[in-house]
Amino acid sequence: MISCGEPSGDLYAAELARRIRAHEPGATITAFGGERLKAAGASLLGDFSGLSVTGLLEVARLLPRTYAMYRRLVAAARRDRPDVLVAVDFPDFNFRLAAAIKRLGVPIVYYISPQLWAWRPGRMKTMRALADRVLVIFPFEEQIYRDAGVPVQWVGHPLLDVMPPPQPKDALVARMGLPAAAPIVTLLPGSRPNEVRAILPGLAAAAGRVRAGLPDVQFAVARAPHISDDLLAPLNSIRGARPVVFDGHADELLQVADVALVASGTVTVQAALHECPMVVVYRLSPLTYKLGRPFVRVSTFAMANLVAGSRVVPELIQNDFTPERVAAEALDIVTNRARAARMREDLRKVRLRLGTPGASDRAAQAVLDVARHGRATGLR
């Protein structure tokens, strides 16, 4: 059984499922997930559409639906007794699910571990009690978990397994119908509807200011699944040619961009893998931010900066996220070739620190090891 509750987790879980079935063609996989996991051969017990949000208040509104999904998964595990539960990120849901399923005697693997070292570190005790093995994707995480007495294995970052090969920029730009000579600014406003609602208006306002400084600039938007046209309405406020909206194609747009304006999250790692200069932004509801900020133990938020160990790309979070500041950073990166080159070199170092391809296969072998050990020792 696999449980993931958001688009990036669905991507990683799908690759994991494919590799599990490559090693064990007869494996049956049931899941809480999305379309990618379903396409990889999992039988969905529930879809996370509409349940993937950020923010304390936003999560609270979904509690009835979330609890119904939890009960459905526990009932399925009680009935079918999986050999292993793989929890993929999504900690507020998956911690409760894992605790209930562990009581059935099912071993637990936690893949794409939540950032316990960044905020609410008290959850490490919960992880130690729940997980038979934690599979981490960032190199610095392994020692943190080991020091806390949690069985841990660093497998590398699964984005390395799904990145398309680099393509010549000129050919890629032509194929995507973008102007060859114009600067290209890529917008990635998030994968959850409430993220896009909070972030895209600020990015659109910043884009208008960028166009005032670079009249021939072209904006391109990578739309995540489940993001409706109405959520993209702020793009209509940008004077001049409307941004070109692509369904997906984030990798290609990061390859061709002179700078990317991105919501903090997995996409900062994706941009780093393409060595794409970026400006990282994020905004929560004021109450959520006020309540959550005291629990945060890091001074930087973007994963690219956390892996680098320093602020190699600018972050504009909450009150610092203003159209003026985003535009100023973007214009400087596009026009200051020395700064852009330094940023690309720093991001190249981040890419090298993320390991080698094969993370999904290493994770699959670890999951199967735990499942086989459980069978052999009668844990299930």
C-alpha cells in the first residue's frame, strides 16, 4: 500500500511503483494518490484531488473528507493486510495512517521524509516509533535521522530519474513556439490551487514591472495538474502579450528560461537540476504564517539553498514577497550576466550533491526488503 497526498509525491510514488513491479511483476499495489500513480499500475483507493492544500486553516476545512479517506485506507489494510505501507511525505495525514496500520502488524517505510529537521522537530520521536525504515532524498538528512536513532537510508533524489535529457535551447524554443531572441521568464506558481491563488497575483504584478524594463520579454507558465483556467486569470493583468501557458512541460521551460519565478517547494530542486537561475517566493495566510513561524528552525526555505548550505538564490517569503522586489531580482538576473553565471555555477554544485540517478530503484529495493523481512519474521 502506498499513500501520497500531493502532486510531487504522486510523481515519486509512481516511479517507485514502476520499479517495484519491475523487480516483482506480480506485486499488487493499492494506493491513495493521483493520476500518475494510477498510470503506474496502482489500484487507487482514493484520489487526493481537492485534499492537497497548505496552511492550517485550509487543512482544517478539509478534515471531514480527510478523515473519511483515512478510514477507507485503514479498512482496506485491515481487510487485505499489505506486506508494507509506504508513506510518501504528507506527514499530517500519513503519520496518523501509519500509526493505525502499524497496529495491524504491517511494517512501515517512510519515503520522501517530511522536513522534521526544519520545523516541529518533536515529530522525530513519532517517526522513530513508526518507521521500520526511512528513505531520505537529501544527503544531509541521513545523519540527522541516524543521530535520532531512526533506521534510515539515503537513496538520492528521484527527480534525477525523471528529468528529460538536455536539449539544444534553440531547437527547444522553436518547438515550443517561443521567440528565439527574446529573454524568457518562466513562472511556476505552485501545484496546489490555494498556492496558485495566493502566489500568482503577485507574480503577475511582478511580470508587468519586468516587462516595463524588458519590453521584448516573453513569459511562459507551467500549469500543474488540477489548476483551472480561472486560477490563471491574474495573467490577464500583464500588459502586452499574454504569457504562454503550457500544461506541464516545467522541465522544458526551466531549460530555456533566463530566470524562473517559482513557488518554494520541489520545483526549486527541479530548477537547480537544470541550473536555472530563479527567484523563490511564497505566501501563506497571515494567521497560518504567524502561528507556524515560531516552530521553524531554519533561516532559509528553498530546498536549493538548504542543499547548498547558503542562500545561492534569492527568497522572498511572506511580507518580503512584493511585486517590486520580485521584479528587481528578476531584472538583475536577466541583465547581470556575471550574477546569472555565478548562480548557475552554484546550482551546478547543488545538482552534484543530490547524488546519482537510480533513487527510485534503490527505494523500491528497500521497500521490498522490508516487506520480505516482515513476511519472514511474521510481522504481518
